[in-house]
Amino acid sequence: MRRFTLWSVATTVVSGLLVLPLTTSADAAPTGAPPPDTDFEKVTLNDRPGEPMDLAVLPDGDVLHTTRAGKVWLNDAETGVNSVAAEFDVYQHDEEGLQSIALDPGYNGRTNKWVYVYYSPPMDTPVDDPATPDVNEGDAPEFGTPADFEPFKGAIRLSRYQFSRGKIDLSTEQQVIDVPVDRGRCCHVGGDLVFDSAGNIVLATGDDTDPFQSDGYSPLDDREGRSPAFDARRTAANTNDLRGKLLRIKPKAGGGYTVPAGNLFAPGTDKTRPEIYAMGLRNPFRIEIDPQTDRVYVADYSPDAGSANPDRGPAGHGKWTVVTEPANYGWPLCATAEMPYRDYDFATGTSGPAFDCDAPVNDSRHNTGLAQLPPVTQPTVWYSYGQSEEFPELGTQGGIGPMAGPAYDFKKSVASGPQSGAWPQYYDGVPLLAEWTRDYIKGMRVDANGELTGIESVLSSFATDNVMDLEFGKDGSLYMLEYGDGYFSENEEAQVSRIDYIARSGNHTPKPVITADKTAGDGPLTVAFDSAGTADADGDKLTYQWDFDGDGTFDATGETATHTYQEPGVYRATLTVTDKGGIGRGKHASADVDVIVGNEVPVVTLTTSPAPGEAFHFGDTVQFQVEVSDDQAVDCSRVSVTYVLGHDDHGHPQSTANGCSGSITTTVPGGHDPEQDELNAVFVAEYTDPGEGDIPALTGSDEVVIAPSE
């Protein structure tokens, strides 16, 4: 049974997000076989992207992507050079930091240069004091009074900025909306944004709730004196709160926003926020929008329970859904419209009745909105850890990490040229779903009503390592951001790439390799560069161009090159290789390496007690010691150690301490089986030196993973 009831308070349906779906070629079953994977190729654009979060593709093929620590990187499509477009000062406890980036729908780089960024401003939120190694002032208390929790009230901010000549001008900020959050505890800040055809922003927000003491089921803990952060009814199920939602707003010139007609609650409705378009979401980390129909594709992350419990509720379920009208998706009262949770009393440890998904009631003492909620709408796709009866194509290998991808908009004029990498018409109108933990991409075929008609594998032979984001460019190629295997740092497998369809030309892009005989030292520093290992699958003749300082201007040609760096700094030297063969002439790709003059990357060594292999159980306090070797004087106040709960192939940061020594009490992951769930305690130490003069600060890191004892 599927429910698509529109609640009575949503009285107006307007053009834009709520337009009737248009028929596309994807509305019918595809004709013919899908193109083979050999008709596509993956081109790496940036293989050192930091801890990547989100990407945006500019009309000319340039790519911006964000890192959680605050940097925005730019890949120049013409030269292949990667450079830093901006660096935001952000609050980074748990999952907060720099989140998403998107272009204004009218962006053209000339008369409209606006880009939108969703980030966590530092504000005056408490952080850990290195002078008190046994106390972490940056962690919000689990119990206390409202006065104890008040310092941790913060916000995640959506602003827009001017982007010009490769830089985001931070002085041009126009604030659009602040989403209030409770800081100092993990998890779920969501943070993706898209624009509909009417220029409205659709912003996804997470439930901002600590799930780790709810046994993997629904976090409903509203005990007196308990931190509100343990109760998701205060956010996702609260009609008067912006968290756990899709928000739909219209940005105003100069900043701020208005609310368009047609959201879930009409303006002026008591105890509601008119910005809410959809509610009852846990962590809709990735959303996309169909450019032809304005359907919003939403992927919502799952709680961790591996199996159903008759006293608590269903197993964890991830969801992918096609949103075409305002709706309530149930969290934390219902996993789906047909899977209610039990009203569990955390004070007594007893279970009450199951929630009524047709007429859910929010009776939490933290609820500031309506008690009677809209009926729960069934998602399009739902799946758990085991084999799904309804959707067996989703498999079982891995955890639950759905990432909504874009729907392809085929344009014959773009795909007609022999050099075009635009995807074929076979995928026109087909939204993609990436699975972060299962490392695959699926095509989700839907009909004219947005109903699912089929699921098929896409590029199954391609390596997709923890996909963070997918976006089709105006050139028809698919751009991909991969996180790689690891936790809250730059991972070896992380990269920005472009996937081209090459069957028209039959010409492959060269694969460049760059090496340097030295990458650090005092100036003047002479470096010899080599392209040995560069290859072209077609055996085409290649040309080699070198940009020694990352300014976008080529400084030399040839298979080898030498350059002397006179001034201190960090330089990203880039080799761009272009072929001369095939119908599609002039395909190029780049590789780069950092050369550091006058400064050294700090060498960080983290040791813990207990150490890996020693007796450890979640709930233990872990002592840490950080040693830093650097060419500058070491300042222990610049050392941070983050504790991450490693779960399957992903992690949740729990706490951050500062200083060269200290202790962190590990979170007790209630309801988890450390053996079956592959749980680990992960500690990541980072040290950023201060730099000197024109020398930018450099960061070193180390990681320790402790498995629980059997």
C-alpha cells in the first residue's frame, strides 16, 4: 500500500516545484540494450580533493567542490589546473563544517556570478580548551539545565557570493537563511540544495539528533534534564522547526528570502513554519531535481538497527523517493508509512503502542509545533541490510548509504559533435542513485507519474569509491565526487572525475603521470619534472604542457621540464597532456603535484592507550598523545584529535579535543553488535602549523583505529 495524500493545509499548487510531470523518453521502457561500459571512460580531474563534500559544475565545464574543513577547490576545464577558490572559517565539531555549493540558476559568469554555499559559521560556540586535557569544553552535556545547553545553540547558514576569475569573493556575502542547530553532539546536518524551474531553493536539512543511545531505533528520549539533542521529535516531527525537512524558499536580491505558495503549511498556520515543503526526514544528505519535471529526488539515510525488534520497531531502512508534492515521510515516528516505531519510554525502558502512521501524533515535551501531524507518505524505494523483496536489484553487499543522483537531460545539439562526451539518449530522464557503502550507481526509471518502473545497473564495471555527489554538466558528461575509504580526512581514493561517453569518437583521453625529483626544500629550489608513465590507449601522438605555479598559464612544453622556485610558498605544479588522434581531436587530461618551498608539512604521530590490539570496549576512556615534528615551533593548541565512530564503511564524528595530550570517552553505541556491524573507534589527529609570512599554513595528520575486544 502506498499513501500519497496531500494534507489539507497545503491548499495551493503552483508552477515550479509542483508542476505536473512531463512525459520524457524515460517514461516508457527503454528500447534496445544499454550501451556497454566500454563506451565510457573516467577522467580524473583532481585526485587530492581534501575531505570532499559537494560539487557544482559551471557552464564551461569548470568544477567547484567543497571540503568539510572549509576549502572550495576549482578545477579549470581548459588547463586542468586545480586551485583554491575560497577558504571559509567554519565550525567543525561532529559533522558540521563546509557543506554544499550550488550555482544560481541564472549563473552565466558575466551578469550573474552568484554561487550559494551552505556552511557552519564558528559563532561563539564553545570549543575544547587544551589547558584542560581531562575536560572537553566543546562537547555539549548529555544532562543539564536549559542554561547548560544554551551555549551550544548555533546555526548552519545558506549564503550567496560572487564568483569571478577563479575566486569566491567572501566580502560579497548575502545571507539567505540560518537553520538553527544544537552543536556539540553528533549527527545529521543534511545540507544539499537545488533550484526548481521557478528559481526556488529546495534545501535539505538533517534531524540534528544524537542516535547513538537509542539502540539503533528511533531517538525519542525527552526525559527531564536530558539534552534535547537525543529527541528527533523536536526537529523532524516538529512542524515549527526547520530541521529534518525539505525547505522551499525564494531568495531575494540583497539577501533573505520569501516563501512561495504551495508548501506543506500555508503562511500564518499556527505552530508551523511556512518554509517546510516536506518533513519527517532523518538525514537527506543528497537531493537532486529533474530539470524537465521539477521532481525532487531525495535519499534519506537509515538508522542502524540491523533487525526489527517487536518492542521498538523495524530494522533500519534507507530510502529513495520521488517528491512531487508536500508530504510527511514519518521520521522518527514511522520508518515508512507501513513500518511504525513503538513509543518507547527511555525513563522506564518500557514500550508503549506503535505510532499511527495514518494519523501520527507528536507528544514530545520538546515539540513546539502541532501535535497532530500529516499522514505518512510511503517512499518510492526502501531497503534494509538484507535482501529486499520489493527491490532485489539493490543487493546486500555493504551498509545503507543512499545518495540521490541527477536525472540526465539529453540534448541532441550537445551530443551531436564527435568530440562530445555527452551521455546517450538511452539515459534521458533517468535519475541516478549512488550507494555510498555498496559502491555502485543505479538507474531508477520512473513513469510520467513519478512511479518507479525499473532499476538497472549503470557502469557496473567502473570503480566508484564512496560516491559523495553526482552532477551532469551542460556538456552532457557526468561529474563525480568520491570520498574514498577512511574517516574525516583526505583519503587516497578520493577524487573529482568526469565520466564521458566516447563511442562517437572512439578516442580515449590520455592518462598523464607526473613525478618530481623533490617536492620540498628551501628556496631557491630547482625541481626536475618527468612525465614517464603517461599513456594513451589509442597510441596517439601527445603534447605536454607544464604549469609550474598553478596560475593557469603554461610555462613549458616537452616530456620533461625543470623549474627553479625562488619565493616561499606552496605551488601545485600541473602537467596537461593532449592527444592528436581520433575523430575527437584535442582530448586532454592533467595530473599535478605540490611543491613546498620554505616550509615543511608537519609530521604527526598519534598514540593511544589502549592501543590497537589491546583490550578495549566502547564506553572506555582513551588517553591520547600527539607528537609533532615540524620546521617551525610546535604549538600544541593547534593540535586537534577527533573521535569517530567507524560503522561499516562510514563514520560519525563524536567529539573533538585539542592539545598534544588528553583523553576522550568513547560513545557507547547501543544496539550495535561490534562483530556484525564492523564497529571501530577511530581517532584522527591533525596539526596545522602557523606558516610564516607568505608561506601558507600546512597540515599533517595521523589516524589510529581501535577494534573492540571480543
